[in-house]
Amino acid sequence: MARDRSGDADRTQRRRIDVDKAFRDARSEEARGEVAAVLPADAIPVLAVPRAEIPWPQLDELSTKLLLRIDGATSCVDLVDASDASPDRAAQALASLAQRGLVRLVLRLDPAGSGPEGGSRE
């Protein structure tokens, strides 16, 4: 008599989701540590120059991807976490973009996290 395996797919799917969540949470912690070493983790990167004036051909692939993801609402740690590169490499690339004057970091002073407010860090 064959065993009913109709529930096996459900258990496998749940396990995959749990593994994915654990990996994502671990990567976020790693990204937070790497960003904090070179940038204010909760700072919001914003473009310091219009997109048309960015020297796209002079940028490497990682810098280009990071610049394309900057929306004025996503924190440094979230940008680094979403990157395909290692957290330390992505954090260094983001810091380099800020040093080159292409990105300005806006510190989030509002404890409620309702948006980027306050001064900037250059």
C-alpha cells in the first residue's frame, strides 16, 4: 500500500520559507554591521546630483546598481542588504559614492522613522 504524500509538498514548502527567512535575517544583521563600520546605518542616501549628470560610464557595476536603487527613502543598510555583492563590498561602494559627491547621506533624526529629516552627512 502506497503512503499518502499529499502533505509532503506543504511541509517542504514551509521548510524552504523558514530557511529563506533565517538567511535573510542573518544577512540583514551582517549588512548592518558592515554598514555601521563605514556609514551611519540608518542614514538615507539621496542623489547629490541629477541622474543626467552622473558619470555612468565611469562607474563599476556595483556602484551603478546602488545608484539606481537610491530612492530617497531606503536606508543605507537596506540598500546594502538588497545588493548582490557582499555587505562589506556594497557598504564600501556606497561610502565611495558619498565621498565622490554623487550621494548625500541624510540622517534620520525622527525617532518614529516617518522619513528622512534633519541634516546631512558628507
